[in-house]
Amino acid sequence: MKYSGRERRRHERKPISMQVKYHSLDAFFYDYALNVSHGGMFIKTRRPLARGSRVEIEFEIPGLDKPFKTTGQVARVIFPGEDEQEPAGMGIEFDALSDEDRDLIDSLWQANARNKGGE
């Protein structure tokens, strides 16, 4: 399924379905990411955080023995019922990633493609 969104993105994003854990202040959440890029990810949720909220995110990358962790900010929010073309959720813009972190996201993309029988 392709979510068109507003094509203002600076980074290529790739569809993915994986559980992510995130928290803002003292609240912890588990939801699913629908796509990820070197610049951020979209998390499908019926309870998005407010735009501008700071978050800490972690998720598993195949072959990595500890969770990938990063921080970011809610850059885009789609509330339930707001847009029939896209799911409710929030776009998270990552804080600057290191080259090593970018490589880890690349390996996540590759593992996802292998699991789907592509690339």
C-alpha cells in the first residue's frame, strides 16, 4: 500500500511494518511504523502525540543484538478520520543520525526486502 502524503521529504522512505516503542515524557507506547527513512518514520496510531512533541524511539533491526535507539520530534499528525487516503498516525523527524545509524537503517531496508522476496 502506498501513502502519498505531501512529497516534501528530503530522504527516500521505504515501506515497512515493524513494532516500535516510543516515549515522550513519562508515557510509553507500542505501535507500528509504516515506513522509515534516514530522516524519520511514520508511526500508525489512533492516539498521535502533539506536533512538536519530543520522542525517544527504539526498534529491532535484524542482526543487531540490541535495539536501535534514536530521538526525534513529531513533525506531522493525522488524526483518526481526518484523511481517507492515509492512516491515522504521526510522522517523526529524527534528530541527526550518524553514518553508522544510516547504515543500520539501510540494513533494515535490506532485511525487509529479503523477507518480502524482493531485491
